[in-house]
Amino acid sequence: MTEIAIQLDDDTAAALEEAAAEDAVSPSDWARQAVVIRLQPRHEDRLPRSFFDVLGTWEDDCEPEQILRRIREGTADESSSEVR
């Protein structure tokens, strides 16, 4: 395996450390995953793993289409929806 060193400013390095901690991986693994994803065709259609972490956490009596409409219209009411 080839090893590559990069230099990051302090803010970017801190953001990398935080993102890696959130995904429970090392900063090196996080950066490697980001490079692999970025180099794959149609990378703009890919969603980060953290997107999928929230699936199933939204509770509401409304159908998904109704929730999205309320969000787009700015009428989402926090009292009618809660996150587990």
C-alpha cells in the first residue's frame, strides 16, 4: 500500500478529526474513504454514511410526502414530530 502525506490547516485538521470520530474510524481511514468515494464515477450521487445513521429516527403521524411538503413550506411544527 502506498503512503501519502498531506498538510492541512488547523481548522481542516480539526474538522477531519471530528468527522472521523463521528464515524468511529481513524482520520486516515476517513480520508482514504473520502478519496475512494470522490474518485468513483458519479460520486455526486453518493450519500455519506452519516446520512443513513438517521434513518428510522423520525416519528410522525404524517406520510413522508406530507412531512417533506411541510419542511419545504416552512410549516413543520416541532410539536407534531419528534426524534427518538
